[in-house]
Amino acid sequence: MVLRYLVLGLLTVRPMTGYDLKRAFDSSVQHFWAADRSQLYRTLAGLVDAGLAEVEVVPQESYPDRKVHRITPAGLAALREWLASPLEAEDSREPFLGRLFFADQLDDDGVRTLLATRRAQAEATIVGLTAEAERVARHVGAADRAVEPDRGLALRLATLRNGLAHARAELDWLAETEREVRS
């Protein structure tokens, strides 16, 4: 259910094709919500069917027609209603922690490999989020010089900083765990 609102939110940034949406999703919200291309396309189709988004077919020469999706007034109202609704308790699913919980079944090399793999993932997350945060920060800086700062950009930057904080905390926790396991 949350995915439909994330897609509606991305459509408030600008109209997008499915391809554009996947690229925007991967560079903006993927650090806190996962979705593959087929989920995004199904969600777009469902939003159009529900009247929350509309699609404009743009003919192209030598290429398939582009299907550009836009949020409708009903979609914007649904997004705003969701944003203002009470926060629900979140169920946490951490496959890595499930593995680590039972990693005593592995030998020492297996545990080291598991922790090293997670460390590499956290480091890659930091690299990706840092690059995206720098890109967004440039836009925020440009908006700050404008008459009205763009609150949306500042809030998107805040979510990226949250992702960075979590990844850095993960690296600290991994270092602590590695020390404890070696003892």
C-alpha cells in the first residue's frame, strides 16, 4: 500500500514514464523502500485505473510511444490524506539479522564472510547516498538563493541524511560485533 503513495509522491515532482519513475525511485527512495520495475509498472497501472494518475501517450518516430504519467487532483488528495494520517507501527524485517542470529551454525570464516559482506553493502550504501545527497544539496542551495526555498528538496535531503546516518551506525555496529566475535 505504501508503494502507491511513494509513486504518487514522485509524480508530484514531475510527470514521468515508467522508465523515468524507476530511475527516480532508485535514486531517491530506494534506500528506505524497495520495489522492482514490475511492481512500479503495476502500481502505475493501478493508479491510472483508480483515477489517481493519468497517462498521456506521446508518439515518437522510430521508438515506441512514450506513456507519460501525471498525478491527478484525486491522486494529490489521496497522497495528502495519507501524509496526514496517523503513523502505523512498523514491522521490521531484516534478513541479515536473521542470518546473524543463527550464524553460530557457521564456522569462523563463514561468520567473517557474512559480516564482511554486510560491511561492503553498508559502504556501498554510503557511497550511493552521499552522491545523491550532494546532487540534492546543490538543488537545495540553488533554491535557498531563490525567493522561496524549496521545502520538498530540503525534506528529500533529510531522508538521504537519515539513510547515511543509519549506514554509518551500521558500520560502527559491525566493527563492534566483529571485535566481540573475535574475542
